[in-house]
Amino acid sequence: MSIRFLTILIVGFTINIVFAGSAPLVSIPTHDAFFDAIAKHCGKAYEGKVTVDNQPSPAFDNKLVMFVRYCDQAELQIPFYVGDNASRTWIIKKTGSGLSLKHDHRHKDGTNDLVTMYGGHTLDGGYEQIQSFPADQYTKELFAKQGLPQSITNVWQMYIYPETFSYRLVREGREFRVDFDLSKPISAPPAPWGYTD
């Protein structure tokens, strides 16, 4: 094989790679509508309140704020602030086989909490306004390892309506829900722990 032929072959292969482009990220209408409805609030923050909690905890007695901080075509990052605690960020991603929800938990110095990136994945189309995320396998193993076996049946739900966004956790014997008022944007908080502005 001549050097010239080899060079032509390599150049042709390189051109094919450059112009091939990435594979499309497939999705279905209900997932797209849900994702897009949240993304419309990008850059805005809203105050919320606990509306259901059958095991009340003083941990949520502070001001509750969600901030739709980052949005692109495949990912939303929504920090959830509890008073001065900026340790929680919800991450919703299009995966090509549905939507995933992860909870990124950080310490104040930005390092990962032992219990972080837990969450779930949609199992069906859901609805334009409502999606459910049953705990995924990573989450079940993480909770078992960390001594939280009661949480392996967690199902997280999110609701998006014109004036309300809701975050809900349900499992046997446990229900927790926070509703945020989308009709009244508030000043955006600083970056959550582990992130930069």
C-alpha cells in the first residue's frame, strides 16, 4: 500500500467522522412537553411551601426556593434551597429512553455527600404535566449500602402547571410534597454548593 493511498484513506476517514455528526437524542411528545414546560422558566426562581408531609421534619421549616438555573436541549439543573442550605440540585435529563431525575447532594465545600446522585427513570410516557421517577438500580444499591433500606421503593414525582411546580416523594408509609408558586418569580439565589456562577 503506497503512502499516498494511505494518506487519502486517512483523510477520507477523518472527513467522514467530522461530517457524520452525533446521533439524534430521541424523545416522545409527553416527555418533551414536560421538559419544555420547565425549561420555559429557565433563569427564574420561585418560593414554595410544604403542602404534604406525613412525617414532619424541622429541616424543612425554612424558606424553600427552587431555581431553574441551567437548561439545554437535554438537561435541566434545578437547585432546591432550604434556608441557607444549598446542598441539593435536581437534575432532569433526556436519556433517549425517557427522562431521568437525579439528586446531586453536596457539602458546603462542594464535595459530594455520601448519598448523592440518587433518583430514578421514567418507565412510561407519563403526562405532559406529570412524570414519575421510580428508584433506579444505582439508587437502590446506594440506599442499601448507606443503611436506608426504607428508601429503595422511593418514587419521585414532578408536576408542572402554568402557576405551580410540585416535587413529591412517595413510598409505603411516606409522602412529602412541596408546591412552588410559578406566578411570582423571586430574586435568583447564588449558585448551589459545588457549582459556580
